[in-house]
Amino acid sequence: MVTQVIGLSRNGVSDWLIQRISAYILALYTVVLVGYLAFAGDIAYADWKALFDTTWMQVFTMLALLSLCAHAWIGMWTVGTDYMRELQMGQSAD
């Protein structure tokens, strides 16, 4: 059994839940940005500054950044422990 030295949680269910929640946050952030681009018309620097100066957008951006980090960390850890270990074991058997 592989111990989770660098995992975010103690079990796979928590990791799965973190990935799903982070995926929803990232999807919602993408929809908000694409919606803003679609309905804002010509966007200048002042428009971007006004958008990102609002508190809700700053919090939402930080939440999206943390979600991206958590999602990628769990994904890479899962790939590394599930597939890289099998590759190493398969190569040593040759």
C-alpha cells in the first residue's frame, strides 16, 4: 500500500471530493471570464482593472488559483502513485 506522504488528505474520498469541488470552481471561473468577454464589447485596460479591483473578483480569482493548485497537486500525485510506480516495477522485472 502506498502511504500518502504528500497527499492533501488522509483518504481517497477526500481527494476525490477536493478535485470535484475545485473542478466546479474552475469551470465557474471560466464561465464568468468568458461571459465577461462575450458581453463587455471592446475591453480596455481600465475595464479589466475595474473588474479585478472588485473584492468579489479578487476573492474569486484567489479561490480559482488555490483550486487550480489543489486540483493539479492531487492529479499529479494520483498519476505518479498509480502509473509511475507500475512503470518502475515493470522495468525492474525485465
